[in-house]
Amino acid sequence: MDTFLEQGSLARNSGDPQIFTAIPVDLEQGRSQRRLTRLVAASGSVLAAFQGGEVARWFPDENEFTLIHFGKDRVGEISKVLLDPTGFHALMTNSSGDTWYLNYQSTQPVRLPKLKGQVLESASWDVEATWTSTRDLLLGTRSGQILQVVIESKDASRAAQEKSIKTLCEFERAAPVLGIHRERVYSTADGLERLVLFAAAGCSLYAFVGANLESLFQRYQGERVTSRARIYEVPFDSPYGDLQIDEACVGPPGTKVLFWLTGVGVLAAKVQSTIDEDAVQMTSAVLESPPGLVPFPSKAAAANGGVVSPFLPAPPPPAPRSMALTRYHIIFVFEDRWIAVSRITHEVIQQQDWAMSTYGPLRGVARDLYGEKLWLCSERHAFGLHTEKEDRNVWALLLRLEQFDDALSACKRPSQRMRVLATHADCLFRKPGMEIQAARKFAESTVPFEHVALRFLGGKKAGLLEYLRCRLKNADDQVTRSLLSVWAVEISLARLNELRQAEDLETLALERQQLSELLRECTELDVHATIYHLLQSHGWLDELAMFAEMRKDFTTVILHHVSRRDCGSAIRKLNGFGGGLELVCRFAPVLFGAEPNAFASLLLRPQLSTVDPLLVLPGVYSPHSSQTHRAEAMRYLEHALRHTPELHQSGGDLEIRASSSRTGGSLLLDNLASVGDETGHAMQQSGWASGTAILNAMVVLLATDCTQNAGGDTGPEDAEAALLRFLEAQEANPLLDPHFALRICRQKGLIKAMVLLYGLMQMHEEAVEVALKHEDIALAKRSACKPPDTEKRLRQKLWLRIVEHQAATSDVQKIIGLIRESQELTVRDVLPYLSDSMTIDAFKDEICECLDKYEGQIVTLRQEMDDHRRALSAFKEDLKKAEERCIVVAADQCCEICGADAMTERFYAFTCTHCCHEACLRALILPTLSEKCREHLFKLEEARLQHQAAAAGAAAKPGSPLAEVEDELDGILAEDCPFCGQLMIDTIMKPFIDPNEAGEAEEIESWAI
């Protein structure tokens, strides 16, 4: 394992190309006699100051070089050039204290008389500055002052001027302010912004905190500034001191780091993004504490010999003349060399000796944030410092410092990422109690599986288990996932057994939860049989049921609960599964026997509406069980009858469904066979594999209730009433087997049910006989009224049988009551059944009523005969008038259709005086005739032609007489006047122009708007 991690060195390869390369640029533009003294860059522009006071502006991208003209001003030696990061504004000052302002649109600077005598050293530009105004510009002077200046320039043609100059702070030691910078932070007290101004003056670094620029120095008035604003102090300063703030090269985005160039090194500290009220009182809290110190490399230092030095080392190497920051490095410029130091490890990455005899001593380095360009300045030349793959070894440097997260984010290639993960995992593995975190990192790396497994097998099984879990989540191959899952489950079970023996309940609960998550990962793998065996052999049966439920192996879940005689939980699981049709049918006998109420409630759920009641019937049918079982069975069967269309459909749509499963069929037949021999015979005839079985089972259960619930809450009368209501409700159901029900009721002695069933089978005589046999006259009457009204003879016969039974009692009033109640019998029908001992006087009223009824019928018949006679006479009179009616046709009468003389050919005259030629009328009527009527018309015309041919002497023999043919033709053509009759009414909705006719489409288009 160690050998694997040590493959390759993390040190920089000496064969790699240099990160920074200095390339000369033609900045001098023929002014080689002048020496460069200062160079600054911002926003794609470069300002260079030459010896003798000359200043030039150069745009590298356009290669445009322009001299700055000071006019008649005597400039002298330029000591400092300050350039706005946007490139809009620039300040130039000389050692005599004169300052000029230069706008980016102008080549002629403007002297600022109000700044006379102030030698500028540093500036903090306002981020809200525009191209015409600097806004709040803060300046640090050589005399130890911080000034607030606002410079405005309306346009390039008008001179700029200082709008206001104000002294904000003055340090008591009069040390030059070599660096000044302001930042915005947030206060945790109110969430508002606070302004922080950092200032480097002499050997001290100061931080002023306030709500805004106006109130920034108010709290520091009236007392020594150094007592409250100083946050850091070094033994001695550098004449080339500088203060810069840049984004952190590693870490969260938005983090900023302050770099202070001092005489002992570069002090580096992160700027806090938030401060609390205490931080306002203790200003040092705005920077991290303690800060880091980047030592100055000595001339003899090797390229990779630098180390992170402690704070305030002594004695320090000589300070550089200038400093510039890149994304990952600090560029130090000395007179005879320039050096690149890593911002991460503070070690020297690249060192370049300078040819002073050729290019002159180095003066400084400038950074242009626009495009991240660097510029070197020597006395004789300017150079562009080009960068190539600056972040090539950042991951290795961070890895050396064990900053693994930052190193991982800095990796560019997968191999680098794997190296970081492997090193991080190995580091965690060596730390006590970190095996879980190490396992997760090993799972992300490409370290061979066997290497990791062997290391964890040395006593860190918890880490091995976590490693297997992580590898299981990341594995794609099914075989690999199967092997990992089985091994992980086995190790987890062994660990659970150890914890159970140690009685560590808290850790045991946590491990059981992790086992559940592991089993959830195994649900899609084909290893369930092995995992079932492992869980069962280790005795973790609850986890076995849980795993089966995860896999939706509901059979195993239900078997688990049933085997433990926990039928209630099994029913609840079935309820949670949404049913499970096969499981419900399979375990119905056991579950219903143990929990009848809960199981019946399960069957009534809408999710189980598609369960075939025939499959559940063997499990719930138990007529010899307890009253509760019978009641719950009937509750389900009644529900099935209401919600199963196949059990109450009409005979024409009846579908006899054969059971898909014969399991329990023989048990059902054996159970029902105990009712008796006749019952078994009925079952053989009815076919218990159809919906009839449901109705038969209900009959048996209801009939059993009538004889076995005498001690229950309801009596036998209520039970028999329930049976009667059921039979009446199923009277029209073709699946009802009345023969089977009749035999059951006969065996149980249920007379009312027997009578009702006889009536359902249209055996009304037998029904009346059974009712009379048991002296139930009311029941016999109801049975006698059941035949339809069309079978009056049968109804009379049934009522006469009742009369005959009552006649034996010689109760005249009962017989009279039967006559009145039946509405079918008369005294004449009843007389033969009366005994000789009865007198006719008892029926005097009935006889008179019968005679009156006969008399009324005779009178009604006579009136009907008179009405028919009068109607016949009126019809004869109307017929005679119709035969005598005539129509007068004028001699010049014309055809209403064609307008020609009507007398020229055969025509029809209507009673409305309209006349039409037969041919014209035929052409008008023919399109309105039906297909059948049109064919009949053609046949009649053909028959008339045959008669005409026969009259001319042809041998044709027409079938029908000519008069009949003419009458039928007249009936078709002249049935009604085409102008006054139904034909005209039917054509009201017909358009004048038919779009379906040929040539009419153009006519319709001609009328379009």
C-alpha cells in the first residue's frame, strides 16, 4: 500500500518548462538615451516614467505609444506614478511635492496646486469612480498623512481641478504611508456594511473601521492613533513598502488576503468577511490572527529551498524593490534578479538572475488586473512577464501541506485526483478513530480493492464495512455489486452479533439502521436467496421481513408473520401492500380463521375490488364456525354481490367464470357436503365453480343462522327474515339456484323460505299447498297473487284451493272475505265448494252484486253496438259524396310546371285547381321517392306499356289489369298536389341552388361577397 502511494514524486519536475518568462517589449520607441524609472499598468494601458521627467503612455494591444506633454511646467524627476485600476485617472508626483493629474482621454496633465508640497506614496481609488470624476480618492503621503481628494474633469478640452482636499488622518511619527487600501465587511450585529481602511505607515499596519468614510476616523480623534488603530508592527520597515489585497488562491470563493511588504518579509493575513461589535472595539479582529509571513529569499537560496518561516524571523534577508501578486505566486524584484515564490508553500518556485550589464538594474514590477498581465521594468528596457500553466503543480503543493480538499479542487487530470484521494485516505487511516472517513476516501480512489481490504482486515472491520458500502454504491457491474453486497451483509451481521452480546444498545440501533440501508442497496440484485439465508441463520428475522418488504417479496413477509402466529400484522401488511390478490387468496383460510373481522375489512377495501370472490370463498366459507365467522363471511359475500357485476347481470349477458385456481375447491365441496346427501347432490348439479357458489354459500350461512343463533342477539324470526330479504333481492338473478336453496330450507324447516322459493320457480300450486299445510293462510294468499294477470285461470285455481281449505271450517265470513280479496272469484265459482249444510241466504248480497254487475255489462254492450251502427251510416254518406264530387277544367288550362296547354297530353287535375302534365309531375316527384317506391313505379310503367302493346296487337300478356295499374300509378304520382301538399312543405328547407349538383358551384361562387 505504501509503495502504491509513493509512486511518483510530488516535487516539481526540473524538466518542466518555466512558469514565468520575461520577454522584452519595444516600449522605449527610440528613447534609449533615457532611463526608465517607474512603470505602472492598468486596464490595458501602461504609463512609463523616464529619467528627466518624461512620461509616456503605451497601449500594448494596439502597440500605440504617446508622449505626455507637461507644457511649460518643470517636472524634474518623477518619484511616483499612481494609476486607477480602470485606467481612467493617473497621478504623477515628483520629489519636490508637485502633483499632476492625467485623464485617459488627454495627453496633457494638469497641475494640482492644492496638493503642492505633498509627495504622494500610495492611493486608494474609489470603486464608484467615473471617467470624469475620481469620487472619494484617498492618498497616502510621504509625511504620514491620509488625504481625501475629489478631482473632476468635465471633458478632455477642459482642465481638471481638485474639487475638495481634506486631511483625514495624520500619523504622529510622520512615517510615509506606503500602502493604503479599503474593503467592505459586514457587521454581525445589524447585518450592515462596515468600511475598513488598511494603511501601512512605517513599521506598523493600521486598520480603521467605520460605517462610512465620513465617520471612519471620528472614533480615533483626540487620542493617539497608534493606541487603537495599529493591528500589526514589525521591527523595521522597507523603503519599498507596499500594501496589496487579492483573492485567496485556495479556499472559498470571495476570500481576500492582505499582503504587506515589510522589511522582514511579506505579512499575509486573510481579511475577515464579517465582524461583530467586539471587532469594532478591537480592530485586530478584521484580520486573521496570527498572520503568516513570507520570508524574502536570499540570493543563494535554491529554487525549492524555501520553507514557511515563523513570525518575525531574524535577521531577515534584504527586502525587494517591488512586489506583484499573481493567482498562485508572489513576484519579488531585486536589482539583480527576480524571484517567483509560491503563495501556498512560500517556497521559491523560480529564480532568474538579471543581466544588469545589458538591461540595467531592475526597478520594479507592475500588475495589470485586466488580462492578468505582468510588466518588469529595468533602467534600459521593459519586459512582459508571460505566464504558462501557473497552476500546474498547485495540487501537489496543497497535498504536501495536507490541504486535501483544496488539492482535490485544483486537480486537472484524473490521475492527480486519484493521487490526492489515495494520500488523503492513507493519512486518515493512520489516525486513530478515523477508519470510517478513511474507508470513504479509499472508495473514491483507484487503490486496488485487495490492498484496502487487507489493511482493514487487521482489526478495523467497521472501516471495511463502510468501504464495502461505498464501493457498492459506486459499482456498476452486477456481479461486483452482488459480491460486495453479500460480503458487506455478512460482516454487518457479525458486527451486530458482537454488539448484541456486548449489550451496547445505542450502537446496536445505529448499526441496525445502517444494515437497513445496506439491504436497501441489495434489493435490485439477484442475491436475495443468499441474504435470506444469512439473515435467518444469524437470527435477525425482523431484518429478513424488512428486506423482503423492500424487494416487494410480499409472500415472504406474510409467511414470516403467519409462521409467528401474528396474523394481525400479516393483515396489516397486506393492507399496506395495497392488497396482493394472490396472497389474499392463498392465506385467506388462515387469516380469516384467526382474524375474521380484520380480514373481512381488508377484503372490502377498494384496492381488492378485482379479487375473484370464488377464489376467496373457500377461505371464508365456514357454516359450522362461530357466529362471528359467519357474520363476517356474510358481510364480505354481500359486498361481493353488490360490487361484482358478474353476480347480478341479466341472463343474456351472463358469463360463467371458471375459477383460475382450483385450490380449496375440494375442501369447499367436502365442507358443504356435511349439510346432507341432498345438499351434495345439489352441488353436483349447480356447478360450484360459477357465481352460483356465492349465492349458495349465502343461503347456507343465512339458513344456518336461523337454527344456530337462538342464544345470540337476534332471534330465529329475524334470521329467517334476513334470508327472505336475500331471496327476494336475488329473485331476478339468473345465478340463483332455487332448487339448492329449496332443499336447504326444507332441511332446516324454514317454511316461509320454502314458499318463497316455490314462487320463484313458478311452482305456485306447490307454494300454496305448503302454506296451507302449515295453516299459514296469509302466506298462501301472497303466493296466490304472484301469477301474472295473464294467467287468470291459474290465479282462480289457487284462490279456489284456498277457498276449498277454508270451506272445511264452514266459516262463511272467511269465504266471503276470500271472494272480495281475490278479485278473481265470484259466487258462482265458489258455490261448488260449499257444503250442503250452508244456506244461500248467507251469500244474498254477493249474488245480488253479481247480477247487478252482469246487467251493467249488458247495457254497456248495447250502447257500443248503437255507436258502431251510427258510425257506419256516416261513413257511407261520406263515401257517396266523394264519388259524386267533380272538378271543372278550363279549355285554356295550362300545366303549372311547364306552362304548356294541359289538354295536349295526359294530365292530372287536383281539387285545389292545380293541373300538371303526367310527364312533368313524374319528373318532379321521382327524386323525392324512396328507392323501393321508385322501383315499384318503374314496374307499373312497364306494365302499362305491356297493356298498350297488347292493345296494338302485340303478343305480350300483361299480368295485372290495366285499371289496377292505372290506379296504382295515380296513387304514387297524384297522391298529393306538389304545390299545396306535403311535397311543398318538405322543400321549404331545401336551398334554391344545390351545391352538390354539377355546375352549381360556380353559381354559388358568383354570389360570394
